[in-house]
Amino acid sequence: MNKNVEQIVKERVLESNISEELISRIVDEVMGELKIEEQQLNKVCDPEGLRLIRGNSVVCEKFDTGNPKDNVVFKEILTIDECPNMATGFLEIEKSSFDWYLGYDELDYIIEGTLKITINEKTYTGYSGDVFYIPKDSSVTFGSPDHCKFFFTAYPANWQDFCEKKE
């Protein structure tokens, strides 16, 4: 819940002569429940570090490609604490394409659909079961003429820190 909505709720409840302590407790409980619903990842965690993520529990979220019209969603499935050396997750593209700079290494395993990657003005097309390796410092265009779902692994785990081309 953003602060504006939270503030409006508090103001409305205060008008009803309900204590601010009760409001805070209710808001905290609701926020806690929402976080559980948002997580939705079913993980089995072994004390030695092994993780099993149930694929049917992965719910992707909007991925910011820089163009709000792009239909691209993704979900990282391990935290940097769980997997400090590489990031992992799913990305789906629906009839969209977008330019991207990778200041990190990435492997993409295509689960379903068609993935097109353009690099150096040449387009490569992968299908279900194919794997792309994209080396660090590559400028590419990701796209799908229909639908594509792929599993990605990026190294290092903090790949987001390396998405802007260094001049």
C-alpha cells in the first residue's frame, strides 16, 4: 500500500474516532498478508543451501524495458543472500521487443515460444529447448513475434548494477 493510500485510510479511520494504535495494527496486519500473497514463491529450503522452487508458484511482474507499451514480465526466484554469485528467474515477452545492454554474462533457456535476439545487426532465433549465451558488454534487442518464456541466469548476481553502458 503506498503512503498516500495509507494516509487516506488513517484519516478516514481517525474521523471515526478509532485509535491510531488500532489503525497501525490493522494496517500492519493487512500489509503482512499482502506481502505473503505477493511472494507466492513456493520454496523448499535445505539448511545446506539447496533450494527447490516450485515453477507453478512463480508469478511474474512487469519488467521495465523503458517503454510502457512493451508486454514483458519477469520474476527473479532467488535472493542475492540465497544465491550470491548469480541471479536466476523467468522472463516472458508477448509480441514486443526492447533494446538492452548487458554489463554481465547471461544464459537464457527457452521454455516455450520464439525468442529473437539481435546483436551487431544480425538476428538469431531460438525456440523451445534452445539456449542463448550473451556475453558481458553486449548491446542486444530481445523480442518475440508471438510469445516467449525463458529461464535466465545472470552473472554476477547484482546484474541490475551493470545495465548501463559505461562510456
